[in-house]
Amino acid sequence: KRQIRVEYFIKALFRTAAASGRVVENMRVFLGISDSAVRHGHIASALAVIHALQQIDVINREGEYKIWPIVGMGSPPFRGGLNNPRLAHVEALQYSGYRTATVQSAVRYDVSYAEFLRVRETLSRLHPPRDLEIKETWVEVASRMYRDLVDVYLPKIAEVASAIPSTRERVSWKQYGRTIEEGGVQVPRAIVYTATWYFVGVPPTLLDAQFIAWAYKTDELDAILRALPALLDEWRYDSSFYCRKRAKNVLGEDLTKKIDEALDIMGIKPEPDETYTALLNNAEAQAHALALGRIRGFLG
């Protein structure tokens, strides 16, 4: 919701500065997607960031203030995909209008140096903001459907997360994690949360399956795909890490049926990585999670 109302918050900051006697004409605003994706799902978060970039462009064109937006995204599509060597070119266009993009650890250390250089070069080519309609209804429905879908699986995700190694020196998520619904199950922070879904066979981008079905049935899907031009590439990419057998065994058939329906709507026939799938179907420990992350090029 803060990203949807970014224009209000930015102008409030300028007013507060002026009221205290400080002259502020320029501001750098950081737009992250990871925590938002954990709480609201990928599509809702992506739409909100694009809407925020559009609002910042409106402020800049008004001429009173100058805003320099920074986007912070990881390698998995669920966390924005902007650092992913196979997706950076489409993500940079999808989130066009940023002034600075962060380069995170996975693309620096988990892929080749040549791939890192290509990503850096891609992110350095700035594109003007896009002018298109983002319906707030899309964000609200996508968020609600994601939450409804994942709610039943969160206790299992919290249990399986113990197999995911921590990559950062932080307080354990069990002491300081995230809740998707107020008072609900505490889940890991973004990297471990994302990695856990991959570990159970479900790339978390696919958790928007119910929203894809809704958008198709309400004739909104084409407009949403215009707003999110990278979405089809993200789903194709993540479908190679979708392991129906593993997901069905760990989480049950209801989820895989919804994902399969959404993939069919999107016209995507998964082509699983055989080495990855063979390892995943026998994965139990942290060593397996790390090996799977190396194949993907990121842990989570």
C-alpha cells in the first residue's frame, strides 16, 4: 500500500522538511520488492513498484521536486528478477524509470563473471518510465488471492525452512521473521522464504496461479500482461524448476492442480531441468539446498 501511495508519502516528506526550515529539492527513493512479495505475492508487488515509478515520474514532471528512484531486486523472479542473467533485459524494461538498480550477491558470486558484466551493462542502460494503466483492483485481488493460496501451506514452509542455510549474519528468522497475516504463522525473511518454496518444488512466482485464472476469466489477463511484459518470461523460466511430483508429495495435489491450470492458461508447457529435478526429488538437507541453488544461480 505504501508503494501505491508513494506520491503522498514523498510529498509529505518534502512538506515536513520545509516545515522544519530545511530546503530539500532532491530525494533518492528506494523501492524494494522482496518483503512485499513475501506478504503480497509477486504480481501484486511488481504492479505496485511499476505504479510507484509512474507516480515518481509525475512528481518529476511537475517540476517542483526531483526524485531519483532506486530499485532493489534479486535474481529470482519472485524478488524482481532484475539481477537474473536470463531475465535482466526484460525486467529492466518492465521496471523502466529507475535511476539506480542494486547489484546483489547472487549475481556477483553465484554466476560467471561474464554473466555479471552483462547484467551490470543491462541495468546501466536506463529507459524512460512507461505510461500505462495500473488498476489498483489488480493489486488488491492479486494480494488477496496469493494470501488465500499460501495460508494453508505456511506451517509446512516454516518447517521445511530449517533445511535452507542462512547466507547472512542476521538474527534467526524464528526470532525475527515475517508474518503474512497479522497474528499468523511466522515465516522466514525473503531469501530463505523464496529458497524454501523452490526446495518443495514450487517456484514462488507460480503462487499467483489463482490470480492468473481470475484474470483470464474476467478478461483482464491481456491488460495485465501489457503492464507486466516480463511475466510470461518469468513463468517460462521458473517452470523449469517446477517439480510437480515433489510439490504434490510435500504440499498436496490441490496446489499443483491450480498451478497446472495457470500454466495452461499462459500457454506454457514446463520443460524441467532433468538434473535439477533428480536432485530435488531426493533433497533433504542443507547440502542439497545449496546444490540446487548453484544450478539455479541463486539460493533464494
